[in-house]
Amino acid sequence: MTAAAVALRVDALRVVRGGKAIVRSVSLEAAAGEVLGLLGPSGAGKSTLFRAIAGELPTEKGHVHLGGDDVTSWPLWRRARLGLGYVPQTPSVLWDLTVRGNLEAFYRIVHERAPTSREVSLAAGRVNLGDRLDVAAGELSAGERRRLELARAITRTPKVLICDEPFAGVDPQGAAHLGELLRGLGESGVAVILADHHVAEALHICTRATLLLDGEIAASDEPEAFRDHPLVRGRYLGSWQRSLPPPPPVK
């Protein structure tokens, strides 16, 4: 991967919480237009790694580069303004605000100004929430809330989009729609990095998959080769991995 193609680079990142190293020494790169799946069992350190990359958690060692900038010491809001979108694992909608209110609030954070009505409508339309602008976030379905969180993260088209468990709690139809949205963002040139326990959905949209075990990268390859890797088969997918549908061809 050439330096010009790298949208995100993580170098030897170590994150300690409660005196325990959750992320031990992780190095990875994501290119513009790539959909990278960060997969692994519960407790592997995926969410902790994402939170550190996004700027929610401090790091003990290592560096995070967004494009050509070392953002290791930057807060989340400053990374967002540089082009890092982040959809966390836990629900983050502002429940009492409408879809419109949520988008307006986050637009001000990223753009440092209030959005126009047209900009809000366009942001909602990108995730098929154009007809739900005046509905309170607390009244949305799980899939709609996930789409709202995604819309907030891409109010300014990011260079890098991190999605932690985007399919969690979402019905199959909603998961398929979210998958198409994420794949479309990758095809438009965004580096998309996602973690999810819905392995089939994740591998369907990934161009590359990486296995995280015990806070360290254990394997990384294109989806089909990834599924056949001995560590992936033995320690992650197990006996049911062969029942997963094959990934679609990369266009």
C-alpha cells in the first residue's frame, strides 16, 4: 500500500485499562476505498481499539495517523473535523431530539456552523430517513437509529469511517440496507473499518478482513482466504464457518 493511498495508519498501538493491556501492540492500515473488517471474539479488544483510534480513550504507546497527520493526542471532535467518522457500539442518538435535531447538533460540531434545511434533508436522504426528519430519535426502530448514527458520522463525507457493531439489533432487511450503504461509501473512496459479530454480513461487504485475538492482529487477508486461515477457522469461526455464504465479487 503506497503512502498516498493510506487513509488511516495505526502504529504499534497499546491501550491499557484498569491496569490491563486490552490492546497490546496493534499496527494496521486502511486505504481510501477499502472496506476493512476487524473481526474477532468478544473481549478481543475491538471496541477498545476503535475508541482509541477515534480519540475516546488515551493510548499508552503507539500512534494514530489520519492521512498525513499524527492525531494521537487529538480529541475526538478535532479528529472528526479532519475527516474521521465514528459510529460507536453503544447507542449514541440524542433520544429527545428529532432526526432533524440530531443532525443539526452534530453538523454544528463538525462544520462549526448551523446547517441549512437542504443540508439536513440531504444528510437524512443519504440513509433513507428523509421522511422521518420530525420523528423523535427515541421512536425510531433499531435499524433507523443505526442509520441516523451513520448519517451524523457522514454529515461531512469522511476520509475514514469507523463502525462498531453496525448490524447489532438490526433486522435482516435493515442489516442488508446498512451493508449497501457502507459498501457504497467504500466505493465512493471512503476508508470504512467495521467490527461486527454478524460475520456473514460483515464479510459480504469487506474487501479485506483482519482477525484480532487477545489484543493483537493474528491474521489479515481478502475475505475468502481469511475464512480459510487456520487461526480464523480454529479460534474464531469454528465448525460453522463453512456454512457462511461466499462474499460477493469485488467490483
